[in-house]
Amino acid sequence: MLDELATKIRKEVDAEFATWWESHPEATRAQLDAARQDILEERMSRSGGAEFARAARGLSMTTWVITNAANISKIGEAKENDARTAAFKEMTERVVGLVSGPPGTLVGLLVDQAKSRNFGQIKFTHEEQARKDADTAMGAAKHMFEDLTAATMMRHGLFGDGSVPATTHPNRHDDFSPGSAGHFMVNGQIKSWAEMSSDERAAYEEWLDLHETGRVFNEPGDSITLGFKEAETSHSGNGS
């Protein structure tokens, strides 16, 4: 679903940029790059970007409910939690098959892609959980959804052009660019959390929190946080 909406934003940006370029035929390369980035940042705060943020909010609420229903938001010892995580993974793979996809998209294809891309990354090793505030499965679920959202945005160029590099792209910063210990990208895409080194993980989290990154990620990021809070407020109990 997020891929579908990200594609829509990219098309909106491309169309608006093409119109701008047509009306500014003498623009330099630097001016073209700046104009496209301005359009991207503005678009992420309205129209397709607002729709993307609303979807992130709704889907994050669903993620909270599924996690809570699997009864893993409150954990005891790690081995018990690992067993519950296995149950959560199986349950999520089944539940996602009931979710309606965007118009014109085959739901079965969405389900298969979700299983291979996302749920396959869930590891049963909570003893080694290094993510800050993710000592509970609920914290891990929130981080997993943030990672999914950021990866989707990067896949569709919503963090800007990495070759320029755009202000909102990791390559703009020496500590995150290719060749650095904190370079958390591979083939132009964000690595999965499981594949990152400790340096890359630290750099990735630092980049997501940067003011510059927030020009395009603030709306989706805030929506995810709000979705989790709203779900927690609306539902009681610890699942079954």
C-alpha cells in the first residue's frame, strides 16, 4: 500500500517538475536540482504526501493492534518472548492476507511481497536486541514500521536525488555517504536493520532524526507515532 502511494507522489513530483522546466528553459543544472527538491519537499506536506502520511498512521495503528493481540507487548524472559514472536510472525502473515490492497492491485501479490520483504526479517533473538527503547516487542514493532516506511520512501526517490546529493538524502553527509563507516545504503537503497553494522545502525538513526531529513520524513514519522499512541489509547488489555 505504501509503495502504491509513494509511486503516486513520485508521479506528481515528476509532472510538476516537467511543467516547471518547460516554463524555465534556460535554467541551469543547479537550478533544476533545486527546483525539483523544492517540489518534492512541498509535495510531501500535501496532496499525495498527506495521503501517504494518513496511510502510515492507519497502518501503524493496525500494527499496534496485531502486536498487542499476539500478546507480546509485555514480555518476560527472552526465550519465552522468542516463542511469542514466532507466533506473532505466523499470525501477522495470516492477518495481512485479509487486508484490502489499493484499487487495481492484486492483493495476493501484495501479501507475497510483504511476507518476503518484511516478515522474513523478523528474528527470534531478543537477547541481542540492540535497538533503543525496543526491549519490548511493541517498541520493536514501531521501529520495524518506521524502517518499512523509510525504505519505501527511499525506493521511490522521496528522499531526493542521491547523486546531487539532495539535502534530505544520506549522501549529503560525510558520515553517511559511500565509503564511510556509517554508510547504511546498498545499491541506492536502505539496508535492512538486520544487515546493518553497529556503526551503520547508529548513523541511520542519527540521519532519521536530522532536521534536514525531517523536511520529507516528519509527516510520515509523526503519523506513525500518533498511530501507535491512538491505538494504545483506544484498546485496552494485553491481547489474548
